[in-house]
Amino acid sequence: MLHYPEQFDGIGIVDQADWTNPKRVVYKPRPFGAQDIDIKIECCGVCGSDIHTAAGNWGDLPKPVVVGHEIIGTVVRKGAGCTSDDIKVGDRVGVGAQCFSCLKCHRCQNNNESYCAKCVTTYGQFFDDGYCSKGGYASHIRVQEHFVIPIPENIPSEYAGPLLCGGNTVFSPLLRNNVGPGKKVGILGIGGIGHMGLIFAKALGAEVYAISRSSAKKEDAFKLGADHFIATKEEPDWAEKYYDTLDLVVVCAGSLKDVDFEHLPHIMQVGGRIVSISVPEQSEQIVLKPFGLLGVSIENSHLGSIEEIKQLLKLVSEKNLRIWIEKYPINEANIHTIFERMLKGDVRYRFVLTDYEKEFN
Ligand SMILES: [Zn+2]
Ligand SMILES: [Zn+2]
């Protein structure tokens, strides 16, 4: 039986020591505000951040920990203070990795709300009132209107979900570096996010280089849109071979420990940028030699803006792009299986939890 609207039903971590076995939980949402929207969830992608958060890699959180931030569902309630005419009760919408920001500061006003000092991520972060946000492995989610995004009709829900966090996280650096025809773009790390990076960079018209340690994903990479494949562990001379080639590399590896920052700058053109979207364990550090970075910059990007998500959805809709997904009906056992497979890297390339109606109604 559904507990909405007083409470939400979800599947969350209740015991940190047993985090790979989430359990059915019932919890109170934040009080409904005038600018809030309630969404009845239909499906949700599984992001690497879900695993880090569930495992406690980014710190201990109050239980239950309910993750999931590639959410698609239907609007069931709209606050009296909502201003957008694009979103009505009954509409299919999505929510990505961010659910709140101040909307007033310089950053928010300039499409950088993911860099707002008041940014609250969709799960595992605290609002000013002390409530810890809870995500999409649940019957419903309550979100500030600004972070609710209409989904174009021709993108099926399961294919739309992963665009909202993973997809936009790789798309934002592509947009911000003007990726298009004539640009040479490397996608380093061909996993859940990297596979989307290949698809989008190609769709934007760039010449695309997939960069991986081994050639295990070479065939997939070409199917996804790569024009070139660099296997750094199998081609000892890769840094010389591709010297002075790339305008941009987006580092999509889950951790930076194995990224070769010694040689990577060699393959960049002067003015080239290495943008990492990785959010590794809190203790991780990278070591850089300043002279290795002559003419090349390196930065870390965080999510992307709502405007960028809208542009991504437009691109995917117009070009009829399809990411590669594997679906699992949501329930305790399947989330356990997914967590175990994610830990082994056994995913090609994005899991999506489906059949919410069956589990929660
Ligand atoms: Zn994510
Ligand atoms: Zn702000």
C-alpha cells in the first residue's frame, strides 16, 4: 500500500555495514513548499554516485539512505507558487542530480546553479532545515520547480533517465568547450558516462577518440561513435603517436588513480583542456608536475545546468539518439544484484530500474 502523500515508500540503506542489501523503507518527505513539485516515479537510472553514497565513501549519512538521481515520472502535485507553464499535473518530467539551489546568486543567475553554495544534490545532502535529501529508488520525489524538466515525447522514459545526471555531466563540458565540427575530442573511460560521451560528441559533429586502458571495449566504442580508439596499456607509444592532437579530453573514469596525468597532456593541443567529471572517494588526491601542463589546462566539472539538460534532451530528441541500457524491475533483490555488478564493473552501459508501479502500489 502506498503511503503518499504523508510518507514516501522507497528502498534504502538501513545498515551501513550491509549497504549492498537495501531494504524497503517508509519515510517522511520535506514539508511541501509553494515552489515544490511532487513526482510519482516511473523509472530511475543507476549512477556511480549511487554506489559511492550507498557505500558511505562520501561520508556517513542518516538512515535510510535512498539514492537515485536519474528520475523520470509524472507530476502529481504542483505548489501554488510555481511559475512555469511548461509543467502541469499529469506531465512526464525528469529530475537529475540536483534538487535545490538558491536561484538568486550570481552563479544561479548565470546557468551555474550546480556551483551554487546552496546547491542540494538529489540525495545524501542536507537542506538548511537539516533534512537529508532522498532520491529516486522510491515511489515519489519532492523537488523545487526549477529542477523539474519536461521530457520530449519521442524519448522513452528508460532512455531519458540516465541523460539527466550521467548524460548531462559529460554533455556540459562538451558544450562549454564548443565541441562541434573540426574539434577533436577524447573521452577517457568508457563506462556508463563515457559511453554517453562518445554518442554526444559524435552527434555534435566532433572527431571522437575513445581512450581506455585495454581494447576490451573497442568494438563497442566504434559502434557508439568513436572514430579512433587508444588503448593506453596496450600501445606503449600512445603519447607520442597522438602528440598534439586533441582539443578536449573529458575524463569519465570513476577514479583518477589510474589516469596517466604524466602523458595525457602530450596528446593535447596548446590551449587544450582536460576536464574531469570524476567524483572519487573523498581521500583521493592527484599529483601533477607543473611542467607537464605547459599550454594545457585541467579542471573538474560538477554536473551541469538545467539549461544544458534541456539542450541535451533536444539533441537526443532531434537526432533520435539512444544510449545503451539494461533494465531491472525495482525491488530489494535486484538492487542488490545491480550493486554487486556495478562493483565488478559488469555493466554495459547503464542500469535502469523500472516497474515502479508493481513494487510500490
Ligand atoms: Zn549521477
Ligand atoms: Zn545560488
